[in-house]
Amino acid sequence: MPITENARAVLERRYLIRDEHGNAVETVDELFHRVANAIAEADRTFDPGADVAATAKRFHEMMTELEFLPNSPTLMNAGRPLGQLSACFVLPVGDSMEEIFDAIKNAALIHKSGGGTGFSFSRLRPSGATVNSTGGVASGPISFMKVFNAATEAVKQGGTRRGANMGILRVDHPDIEAFIHCKDDTHEINNFNISVGLTEAFMAAVEADEAYDLIDPATGAVTGSLQARTVFEEIVDSAWRTGEPGIIFLDRLNRDNVVPSQGEIESTNPCGEQPLLPYEACNLGSINLVAHLKQTANGWALDEKKLEGTIRTAVHFLDNVIEMNKYPLPEIDKMTRATRKIGLGVMGFADMLLYLGIPYNSDEGVAMGEKIMAMVSDIGHQASEGLAEKRGAFPLFGESVYASEKPLRNATVTTIAPTGTLSIIAGVSSGVEPVFAYAYMRNVMDNTHLIETNGILKGVLEERGLYTDELMEQIVEHGTLAHLEQVPEDVKKVFVCAHDVSPVWHVKMQAAFQRHTDNAVSKTVNFPNSASKGDVEEVYRLAYELGCKGTTIYRDGSRDEQVLNIGKVEEKETPVPLQRNGSIMPRPRPAVTMGYTEKVKIGCGNLYITVNYDEQGVCEVFTNTGRAGGCPSQSEATARLMSVALRAGVDSDELIRQLRGIRCPSTIRQKGLGVTSCPDAIAQAIERVMKVSKSGAKLPPINRKNAAEDLTPAELKLAKYCPECGSPLEHEGGCVTCRSCGYSKCG
């Protein structure tokens, strides 16, 4: 099995079956046998005499040779009691209290099973609208998003991470401006990614600099109007500052709605690449393009015959997944089987270009992307037609847009999904993204670092006699080869990283793949920190002009903490306080902290003080009074305010100075006490931890084991390093991934 040690470690850590004590009870090869055998069993449903063993053998071979991998829930749950094999779902949110809370309940069940959910809140009447049944007024979609957010916070997804949600609102909803800004404070609605649903009419109004109507979804009445260009600029401004909202083009989603009789497509899954009808799920998988290259006399070339075979087998595999899936809701089971949507995509595209000597940011690179996806689409649809001949068309085929054409087994066949963990297992670049970085500094043990270099680049440099540890250190420090004089120009031209690729080329590549993709393309347009709002606007406009279905951007360092870190991991950056409306906001509470607890004698009993810290220093204080009483509300208030001030960057010495010496009658009346009051005790406790830190003495390391389960999606966007292993995180493909340990926001 051609997997790296890192990939094997990821599989062992995240995918193997474990007993009640946490010990692995299967090997990596047994995992792939488990999945292959379980998925092959679906053949018996359609042919009692099917050679299931032969199918399982081919499925096993395809996965272990890393030619194709299904989405993570299939690897984790196939052949196991849970049996939930899908990653993404869309649920409807109706405009009644009963429908809203049904959606919350259903979302909780999906999160419990390990899936993510997408919602459109566009049907909810706007804030302030009359509620006829009660005579009251509606609170609007934003308030209910907060309820969904709170419910998500309470449910651990599959027992391993918090659930992820996508929230979408139409641009013509009266509450659209509140929606655009609902995540300006990153503490709010932090279990959601959000996107604005744009219409063709709105984009035309933007171009013409005209007003457009706002529509009450409950009545269909026009409630007002806004200047389209002003709203568009608000979207751009917010995305430039925080990375959200993204945008999707609703009319394009519904132009490709295969069964419009079942309603409109209103939402996508949490990463934006899978438009779905209410109660639909989609089963995804990705072909590793690097595994389909062959060496010729003239160098590397695409093995088209091998790729065709893998495409056909992968379509067979994914259709079987639909059959073997144990869906979390009966409505999802019914709807998913009615359309039988699958999403076959690719990974390793950027690495393939490196082997072929083609720059990602070039017309040749874009043309190769379009050629590859056209082949996946054409052969994938042929394979679906072949399955329809044997198994029948998808049940709603007769009322689909394909009704007059050759029957298809699957309403959709292709999707470009994020492949964070899957690409780590395969040892290749993620999805259709450019390579994020060619060398990493990785922590391997205390005070020891190891440089990990992209294998393709290393091979080229060694062949030319250029590879040295010093050069690799420079690549780590700069994050790119672009400005290194010792690297030949022809090498620098091909080996471009994500930040060398201008936003325009990101969008051109996304559009090339979208032209041959039934569903949508998960892609992040990475900007340098110096990018202007005009640069973001250009990308959003270009995505519209080139036929994309939506796009996501991220400006490096746009949040109060840096998401990506290419340089040395031991360096500490001075945190920049988050500001909102000109006011300083505290940084988010870390997912994992270390600290000290001490018992202090006060005048009315004992006070227990806990001072916690993270990599940036002391960040929070807790207090608890003993049985003898005291004034717990006052000490708790002091501790909370100190915690907020510390995380907002207020000078700790000044905070200590303000509390030291405060006198409490019950304390100063007693002799022999080392403090004068509860605030004085808190100040002294903080000061002791500060002194240890400032003296250079080593504080105990932060234990990051299992920290990921405490992170919300918004906190992941704030994180510099992986919450499990401390390595740099990558922001690409609409997801956040650690390439060292395999941690992924998308699972």
C-alpha cells in the first residue's frame, strides 16, 4: 500500500475501529477491506448472483492503491453499526415555530451521526413583521440562526467535533443587511459559515447602479428597496475584513436543478460545493490524479485509459454507497434515493501539473483543468447510463430535465469537494487548489523541528544539485520560491504556491472545472494581507462573469489571529486586538489552556483562584469560595472582568496595580492573612503566574490532545495552529486542514 507514514498515522488516529478502552482493533488494510466488502454488498440488491467478492477486490485495490477515496464518513462508518456514510445534508426551514424547531431537532440528529447541514433562512418573515396567529411581531431570521447556533453548540458531531452549518439568505430578503453583518463579531453565530444568495436580477442592478426590491417572503409584497451596488459593496467589505459572507448564485443553482418539480434549490452544504434540495444528502468521492500519471520517453503523461477505468469503478462505488447508507432521517432516505445524487471529483491536480511541468497560473494549466474535468464528467455520465441499464434510472427521472434523454442512474454525477484529510491520506495536493506551501517546519518533539519538503520539488532540486537544508529553511521562512535567487526561473515558474497565484487565476481555474461539474466547485481564493477591497470585488465580479456558482475568499491575516502560518512554528506574533465599531474586543477564549489553582485564606473563609494561560500568556481567571461563605458574586465579577481585559490586550501590570491593596473589612480585621481582600488575592495570583512567565521559567506545555472537539467553526478560522498537534493550518477548498496530523474542519 503506497501510503506515507504521516498518512498511516492519520488513518490509525482517526479512522480505525477502537474498543471501549480506545485501543485500535483493526489495521489500516483491514479498514479498507471493511469498507470494500460493505459497499460491494449492494450488488446483491440488484443481482442475487453478483460476484460480490470480485467487486470488493476491485474496490479494495482502487482504495489501497490510492486511485480513489470516498468521503470520510464512508471510510469511518461503512460496515459498522452506525452506517451513516454521507457528509452533507440540506434541511428546510419553514416560516412557523413548529417547522423551525423541527429543523433544529433534525439538524441535531444529523450532527450526532457525523454530518454537516445547510439551511436557507430565506422563507422566514423579516424582523418586525406581524405574526397573525399571535398578534405579535416576528424576530426575523438572524434571531433564529442564533437558536440553531446554540443547539449546534450543545451537540458534538459524531462524538468527535462540533457540527458545521451553512446559513444562506436571499439578497432580496428585507433583513439582508443585518445578515451580511451578523458575524462581524466572531463570537456570534460561530457554528455557521454564511453566504448571501445572489440573483441575476440583483447582479444586473449592481452593473447598472440601480435600486432593487426587497420582498417579504411571507406575503410576496415589496417592502422597500436598496441600492444594489451599496449592498454589494457591504458584502465585499465584510468578506475583506472577516472572510465572510461568501456568495452563491441562486439562479445558476436552479438552472442546473435536475428535478425542478421537487422545489427550488435554496442551500448548499457547509463548504459550498454541494447544492441540494431539502432533505437531500450527497455521497462524495475523489480521484487521485497523481495516481493516474505514467512515465513516457518524453516525461510524465496522463494515463487516460487507467483514469477511465477508475472513473467507471468510482461511479459504481458511489451508487452502491447510496444503497448501503443508513440515513439519519426517513425523509432524507426517501429523497436521496429518489434522486440518487453522487459527487465524483478529483484531488492532486496541482501536483499533477508539477509532474507535467505546467504552471498552475497559466492558460495551459487552466486548459488542463478543463480537459481533466470534461473527461471525468463524460465518462462518469456514461458509467451512470450503464448502471441505469442494469439497475434502472433514478426514480424521479421521468419528471427530470433528462426525461427525454438516455436514462441516468444518478441525477448528478460530479462535484469538486474539499479533500483535506483524504488528500493527506493520498499524499497529494488538496482538491483543485494550488499547493499551499512547498516546505513546512514541523514539531516532532520538544524543541526539535523537522523540515518537510514537497517530494516533487525535492526531486527536481536534487536532480539539479540544488537541494540543501539552508535552501529549504529559506523556503519555509518565505513561504514561496518566488524571490529566491538561487532557484532557476523555470523552476520558480512551475512551482508556484497558493499566494503566488493571483486571485484572477484562482477564479479562472474554478470556472474551468465548473464548466464540467454538475454540482459546484469548492475553492478558496487566497489573498495576501495587502489585498484591497477592490481586489475582493474583482474576484466576486469575475466569478459571476465566468459562470461560477459561488466563491469563498480569505485574506491572509484578516482576522484578529492569523489562520495560516508558513514560517517557523516557535515564533510568537504580537496579537492584534480585534476591533468592532472602533472598540477593542477580547480575543476568543482558547480551546485548551493550562493553569494553576491555589487556596487563599480570606476574612470569611477560603478563596480558590485558578489562573489559566495559553501560548500568548495569561488569558483567564476563575474563582470559587469555600463552604464558609464569602461574596462569590463579587469575586466572580472581578475574575470575569480580568479575563476579558487580559484577552483584550490590556497591560497585565496595570491590571494588577488596580487590584493590589484593595481592602475588605472582613479580611483586614484578621491578623496573619497574606491578602487584604478577594481582589487583592486575585491580583497576587495573576502576578505569581506572570512572574514565572516573564522570568523565562518554562511553563508546562499546552496539552492539545482531543482539543478539536471543543472548537467551533469560527474558532477554527481564528486559530493559527492545529488544535490537536500544534502544526500550521491551511485554509483552502472551503475548509481548514492540518497536513501534519490530518485534522480537518470538514472531517
